[in-house]
Amino acid sequence: MGYIPIAPHVYFSQFMDDHNPNDRRRALEMNKKLLEFCDELWVFGDEITEGMREEIEYFKKIKGEDKIRFIRNGLP
């Protein structure tokens, strides 16, 4: 089976304000709900934000650490 990228920060930011604490909290909760449908989590980049860390920890809890792949500087 193939892969499909899920990047909610790209589309949630079109109608939610990341600087509004209520919108930010709702977006993080929606992101977690989307993670429940994912088989793997790929994390790109060298910087891990607070929100990313929360989502990574949630994914570890529901799917396991072995299902997370970190891609840094373009390298696995």
C-alpha cells in the first residue's frame, strides 16, 4: 500500500488563528484525532515545536515509538 501525507497545519491555518489560544488548542486536538487514522508518523526538520512534541508523544502512546520516523536535514 502507498502513503499519503497528512499536514493539517497547512490547511487548519487557513481558518484558525494559531495565535488564539482557543483555536490553537482545538487545532492540536483535531491533529491528534487525525493521528488516530495514521499508520506512521514522519517528522520532518530539525526543529521540534511544542505542538509537534505534544503530537509526537500522543502518537507514541497510541501507535508506538517504532512507528515514528524522523527526517532531519533531508536524511532519514
